[in-house]
Amino acid sequence: MSMRIIAGTARGRKIFTTPTDIMVRPISARIRQQLFDIVRPRITAAYFLDLFAGTGAVGLEALSRGAQKVAFVEKDMRCIKVIEKNLAHLDFAKQASVLRGDATNALTWVLHKTGVESFDLIFLGPPYRLADNTPLFLARSTLLHIAQGGLLSTDGWIMAQHHQKEEPGAVPGLEMFRREKHGDSRVSFYRRAPAA
């Protein structure tokens, strides 16, 4: 499947994709377009975190549109090689950190590895199911780790892509303020909950 950067300095440039035998569900161009239309006023000079990065398409789009720094978190070494290839191809390597790790576990290590105090925008696009079709429902646990780890800046936003059958629900420390529908996908937007 051919993927390209939608807008910004690398508009129209090709993104290398992962081998077909890897269980990666690339974000569609339509969802990516809407996502960045919504966060457009916030992207310039932002610190952006792309969890379950896969090919890195979301973080690469953020860099093209003016993000100051993007950290990509991915556990599959084959995906990491694709992300690094894309960064070199688009000349974004100096603005990026590619971290090998499991985004379903505690995430405080991301701040230590990147030297960033917090992130202005965080995207998570976890896999929906295993190879045998067992549903995974990883969005809520990842949101909990983000909140507990203090990864989100005071005015930051989280964009959580999940299956329509998964309801992340209320997350301590966060509040959901928007949801977009795309086929069987949903993107739920969270920010820090107001202090009690």
C-alpha cells in the first residue's frame, strides 16, 4: 500500500511501509487528514509523541507540519527500521527520537530517554486484535499510563484511536472532550482533567 505525507514541508513525499507479514494497521489518509485539521493550531513547535508508531506515518506528518520534536515508540524492530528509513528519506532524523519499547507498560521512561519534560500532543494507535482475531482493547490501559506518567503537558491533547467496540471511558486525571467516527474506528480526544 502506498502512503504519502499529506501536507507541510514534505507534502506528497512517499512513506515507506512495513512488510505485509507484520501485524500493522496503518492509519488511513482520511483519518490522518482529519486528525491534523483538528490539531492544526497546536502543531507548530509542538513536542509530539507517537505511540505504537508502526510506519511512523502520524509522527512524520507532525514533523512535516511543523512539530519541533517527535518521539516514536514502537516495539517491533522491523517497524523501527522502517521509521528510521522514513526519517532519513524525509530529512527529519535530527528532530526525532525512535525508541524501542512497549507502550502498554509504564511510560515514564519515554521522558527520560527523550529529555522532554512533557508532550503537547500524544497520538496512540494500538492494534485492535491479535492474529487469531482476539480483541486487545489497549487504549484505556495506555491512557492510564500516560496520565500516571505525567507525559501530557498542562494544555496538551491526547488522540486515542480505538475500535468502535472499545470504550476507553473515564480515565483518572484525564477528560474526554471530543470523539470522531471513521468506519469501525474512533478517535477520542483527551486533555488533563480540571483540578478538583
